[in-house]
Amino acid sequence: MSEPLIDTAKFKGVQDGTRAAARTDPERTKIVARASLRLVRDQLKEARILNHTLLCDEAVERGGGGSAPTPLHYFAAATGF
């Protein structure tokens, strides 16, 4: 039998630790996220976050090139993370 892909005990431990830290010192759990953005062309945008680069575009019907996920697609994905 293969090992599970997700270590649920580890995941739960991290979440429990974060909650405990927030109760004792809420300032410790603050996160600052920064992104550098630029317009590439038309509706195509590029975001640089840490060492990652994301592209965002609109559908052709909305004036974009349809070459990358739309802002709404990123939002929908983010709610699952």
C-alpha cells in the first residue's frame, strides 16, 4: 500500500500552531505580500511575486488575447487554496 500524498497530521499541526500563535500574539501571524506588476500589452499583465512570475489576461471578447487565466480565474483558484 502506498503512502498518502498529503500528511494530514502535519497539515493539522501547522494549522493548530498558527491558531495558537494568533491567540497569544496576533502580531506574529501577520503576513505582508508584495507584488510587482506591469502591463505587457492590451489586457495581458505580468506579476512578479518573490521568485514567481504570473501572467493574467482577459478573454478575446473582453479585449484580451486569451493567453493566460483571467483575474476571476485566479480569484476562484485562490479561494481553494
